[in-house]
Amino acid sequence: MNRKDFLAASATAAAVVPGGTHLVERRSDFDGQAFAQIVGRPAAIRQVVESVAFKPSTFGNVKNAFNGLQFGFGYPAGSIAVALAGHGPSAVYAYADPIWNKYRIGEFFKLSDAAGAPVVSNVFLQRRAPLDRRADPDDAAGMYQDASVEMLQQRGLIVLTCHTAVEEQARAIVSRGFAPAPMSAAEVAGDILTHLIPGAVVVPSMVAAIAVLQATYHYTYLTLAL
């Protein structure tokens, strides 16, 4: 590949980074149409769950929200929209396994498994139960007690990713030596933003997105104690 082709390919690659390559996402880089279509889809009830600190029990609360709304209050399953607003350390729920491994996310955030070893993959993602909407909601092994991200997405969970959090984390990853040399912060951020879990939606700033979800799309707000 000659220099001209290389530069053209690099420019194309940069252009497809969700949210763009600035620290502060610009309006021209934000896919507002896709955002509006996803969060504004027809729903009888909408809720946004904010998660700042790394608190995996959040997913249990999301599962309980779906179950309570569907089985207790009687809302049809397809009429429930819940958005997970993860930022700060909780942004990593939306990172695919290669990102967890490449940048040692578990070590970076001091996230350990039951044996005390750093978490090396997105252990919150993969569903554990079969997708069977006829399952007994009381069945501990059934889909309605599965609090994995994949299962919750099947039930209507929208996973939001904060562009600002990714950019800030990328700078810290580089400055603390967790990125392979000679990667720059911009390159790390672009790598993360192009290797999110399926269905993740990038928003310019999570604190701003929460305001839009409440004011424009009438999402109720929930956050858990830090």
C-alpha cells in the first residue's frame, strides 16, 4: 500500500469510530438518528438505570425491574424499555473481551474474580439460560432469573456507552502503562469504541444523555447506592 492509499484508509478508519476521535464528541460525530430510534422506540414504560461505580449487582436490579413490570404490574414484555447508563468504571460492561484482555481492564480497575485474580474478560455478557419466553419466572435456571447482559438485551435492555468516559479511560490506560507501546490515547479510545459489545449505543456524555432520556423520552431515573 502506498502512502496515499494508507492515508486514505486511515482517514476512513477514523471516520467510522463511533462518536469520533475528539475528547468532547461533536454533534457531527453523534448518530442522533440511531439514538432516537433505539431509545424512542414504542414502549409503555421506560426506565434509565445509572451506574457509575463498578457494581455488578446493578444487573440483578435491572432483571428485577423487568420481572416486576412484566409479571407483577402486567406490562407486555415488548412494551418495556430499560436503558443502562454506565459511565466511570461501569463503562467497561460494554467492552468486548479483546479490550478486557488487551488493556488488562481487570487489573487496571482492580477487578478480581472469586479467587482474587484480575478479571480478564467481560464475564457479565454471555447469557446462561436458554431463551424460552414460556419459562417459569421462578425457575432459578430460567431466562427470567438470568441477569446477564445478553439476556437482558433480549428483554429490552439498551446498553449505553459514554464517549467521554472512554476517552478519559484511554488517557489513563496509556499514562499508567496499560496500553501496548507506542499506542496513543486516541488510538486506544478508537480501539475501545470499535470493539464494544453487540448492541451498545455510544452517547456523547452519559450525564447529558440521562437528561435527554428524562426530558425528551420520558424515562424514569434510578441509581443504586454507591
